[in-house]
Amino acid sequence: MPELVLDPTGYFLIRANQETKEIEVAFCKYEEIKFTHPKARFGKNTVNQTFSSKNLKEILKWIKDSHLCTKEDHLEYIKKELNLAKECLEKGTKYIQD
């Protein structure tokens, strides 16, 4: 398995909100992570920006226009997760980000 190389810009938390039927995206910067334990790989998520929409193209436009993603493989991962979240909204099932 190849080593994971993180996008230096930051990372995304994605949620499918069944009440609003929107996909909610939160962007977090690494320097804002507050480690909760010295051996923790990731600490508390500190959200820097948020966006929500029913339209995946609008979400991707926000990510691109805001320059929140610098690695093509990271953008492909985000697209995959957004599609899974949308599918869960349509089916009424729980979405868990991979």
C-alpha cells in the first residue's frame, strides 16, 4: 500500500444531513488541529470554513474557487466521498466518511 501523502492545504469533513437533504462540508487546516493526546495522529477538528448544498457541482466549485485542495488525488477522493454522501441522502441511509 502506498504511503499516504496529505494535502498540505488541509482536510475535509463531509456529512449528509438527512433533515435538510444537503451535503455539509467543513474544511480544516492542519495547523489548527489541537492534539488531545501526545500519541494522537489527529486531534480535535477545528473548522476553518463550511459550505452546504444539494448540488455536488456547487460544492466542488466552492472547493476549487477557494483553493482548498492542491492535490489531484485528494480532489478525486473528495468527489468519491461526495457521491457516496449524495447516494446515502437519496436512499435515506447513514453516511460515514471513509
